[in-house]
Amino acid sequence: MLGLIITLLIVGLIAGAVARLLVPGRQHMSIPTTIAIGVVGSFVGGFLGYLIFGKDSTDGFFQPSGLIGSIIGAIIVLLLWINLGNRRTV
């Protein structure tokens, strides 16, 4: 269980950092926020992969395609974070 949490945090950090590098502009975020964006992006990428390709659990937990899906999901979450953060209330 502890290994799963550590793996999730490391993949979240990698996906969040790559998403921040690929999205243009400057994002004012801390490292824990970057990890949170990456972890949520991993779930979004996994859900989108499940919707598009179906479930494939026979290849194991950690797969290169899962990391790519995590990065794509993190980019989506980061763009939503930026757009929702720029809205001002009157």
C-alpha cells in the first residue's frame, strides 16, 4: 500500500511537471500543487483511456502508455485550473 502511494506521488510529480513545461505561460504553483495536478491528471487520463480503449489490466500497474495518459490528463487539468483561476467575481 505504501509503495502504491509513493508511486502515485512520483508519477503525479512527473506528469504535473511535464504538463507545466508543455503549457505556455507562467503558472504560480508550489510543488505540492504540481503533484496534485499530476495525480488528478492521472485519474483523468486513466478514465479517458478506459472510455476510449476499454480496460486492460493484464499488462501490470505501471505502463508507459499510462504515463503518457497521465501527462495528457494533467495538461487538461492544468488548463482547467488556469482558466477557472482567471475568472474574477464581481
